[in-house]
Amino acid sequence: MPVILKKIKYKIKDVSVRFLIKLSLFLNWPDLAALALWLAAKTMNPKCRGNYTVLGMGRSVFIDDIRAMMTYSGRIKYIVIWRTYFQIIFYYFIKGSEAEKLTEENYHTHDFCKQGKKNYYLFLKKMFPRLRKLINFDAILCGNFGYPDQQEVEKVCEEDSIPYIVLHKEGLLPGDAQATRADRNLASYKFRGTAMLVYSQKVKDELLKSDFSNFSDLAENRLIVVGMPRLDEYFALAKDNKDLKKQVLFFSFHPDEKFVYLIDDKEKMKRAYERTAAFHKWVINFAFKHPEIDVKIKVKMAPHYTEYLKKIFNDNFKGDIKNLEIIHFRDAFDLIKNSTVVISHLSTTCLMAIAANKPLITPYFGDLITDREWDYFTDYPELANYAKTEEDLEKHLLNSDKYQVADLAGKNEFLEDFLGNCDGRSSLRAENAIINIIK
């Protein structure tokens, strides 16, 4: 089917589903909402002959983990409903002045939107039995334990004996910053699900130290280390020696999310913001100066990420740059696979690039953050190439073939340190864990 027809079909389906959900809310008819979600559901691997069916709460990066498990294990049928549809129901009940005050951190500690939470729960309580009959799933899988719109889903699953599993995909922070994030706010969270699958022993240890949801009482049963499933395909990619046309891939980042746990000083924070904007400008200027090289900038889907990059571009450049492409929806694996060099900072895409044996370029903030580890590579500096100036960046990008990882032992040690393994079998471990939970 041509791409344009697929887009039209998707748009018609999306509009129809949203209309039915809103109608079900207006009529207080949970069975109609279940029917709408059934229409929205997509079977990811219809040819799977596995004995178990898992309903996935769709989100961009999380879907990559599901696809990896389908490919490198393949014993579970996955049906996905995008989380945005559940949010329509959530925000129908969670509204008013208190809705803006309700956050992941205070959902279980404050009475904000108390009646709205109750009404949302009651609607879900009536909806889920019908949805389960329509889809016949054995468990629910999602990628985060804190989303406000999924807290009452957890509660319903707990009460109705539906396994609710989190494959914890949240961004890894370096060293003490990971512990700082856990200490600051995880103690206020509450996890009522069945189990959480985590990437590494390091993540598990930090969750236990934070006394998050009293996990220490049931650590072995509820916190299970499996590795990062979506990294399996990158290990396979590292064996592919295909010659590629030079292509630069930059995973754009926003300073708000990168430095909140790393910088306390206001002046240094200001400089970090300025340097981040300057680094983005350097990458765009590289594309402008080298029209013979394709430059792709991958931007997260939320509007503020797009606006951030757009402002930098409009403030510094005029007109189009033909060899520069801004991307929102393209699969990260395909982008990395077809690129000769990757630029990223404090993101799992750094790990993906290294696993795939792609040269990694990253900005430098070591002079601003001196009291703690500020990126992944403090103990493994040979794995990353720091661009402290625009000249550094240009040199690294033009000669990227000289900056491939040569120390394979160091690479494996690094990936084991962050992810618990580098054997390319995380998908198998994750599906084993899910199947054992369902049993």
C-alpha cells in the first residue's frame, strides 16, 4: 500500500477512535471505550505462535524494546494501544485548576484531583473486563512506572489479578546523578504492579536504596534485571561491515532534562544552556559548510523539543539547508544503521552507537560539572570523542573513520557496567521473565 494511503487510513482510524472514546465519556459508557481501544489496537507480530498475548502501552522508545523482543526471542504476541488514547480518558476526569499541580511525584502523596482520580478508576474498572474479552491479553506491559495516567490502570490490574509489568526504560544518568534522582523523588512514588524489569543491577540497586515502593521487601520477585532488549539489534549491527555514504546523525537534546540533577549553581546552569545551544548551532553550521555530507537531526516528538531546535535555527540561519533533515518519527535503529558517525549526549543512544561500533561524538561539560560524574565515559574516555569547540566537532566529523572504537574489551566492560550484559540476549531474558510472571 502506498505511503500516502497508509497515512490516510491511519488518520481516519485515529479520528474515529478519538471520537468514540469521547462519546463513551460523554455517555458514561465504558463498554464503548473498550470497543474504541480494541479498534485502536495493533497486533505487532500476527504470525507469532506463542502461547501468551501481552498488551503494550505504546510509546516511541518503548516500542523499540517490543520490536527487539519480537525479533530476538519471539515467544509472545504483542498487541499495542498507544498511551495517548488512555490519556484522553484520563484528562476527561483530571481537569480544573488542580490538574496542573498533579505530577508523577505527588500523585500518591497529595489529594490533588481526588474525585477525578476516583472517577477515572471507576471508569477503568468497568472498561477493562470488556477490553480483556475483546483482546484476550494475559498481561499488560508498559515502559514507565510513574505516568499519572497509568496509576489507576495499575490499581485495576492489581485488583483483577492482571499481571502488570513495567520494562523500565527511563534514561540512565552517570554515577552519583542516578542516585541523586532516586533520592530526590522516588520515595514518593508507589508501584502497585506485579514486577519491574530493569536494564542493570546498577538501576536495581538505586531503586532499592531509594526505598521506592518498599521494593526491598520483594526485591527478587518484583525487580528483575534483564538488560536492554532494543540493544540486541545493535550488537548484531556491529557485525555488519557494509560501506556507507558519509552521513552524520545528531540526537538533539534539551538542557532542561540533562542538567537538573547535575548542576546546582545558577551561573553554571546558565553557561550549560548557552553551550548546549551553541553546540546545536555548530552541527547545523557543519551541514551548511559541507553540502556534500548528509546531516540528520533526530528530535523527540514533544513540541518543546521541536521549538527549541527551531528557535536556534531561526536565530542563526536563513533559508533551507538542503543536506540537513530534521526527523521526528524515524526509527533510531535505521538512522544509526545508515549513519557513519553519531552525535549524542547523556542518552541511551550513546550506548546504541557504541554497541553498533559507530564513532561517537559528544559535547563537553566537564569544566562546568566538577563535583560529580557528568557523563557516561568518566572511566571509559577512549569510547567517546569530545568536541570542546566547533573546530573539534568539524575535525571529528570529517575524519570519523579514524575514531571508531578500537578497544573492544573496554567497550564490553562499559556496556556490562551500565547494562548488566553485552551478550545480545536481553530480549530472551525479558520474555523469559514476562512468561514466568504470567505463569
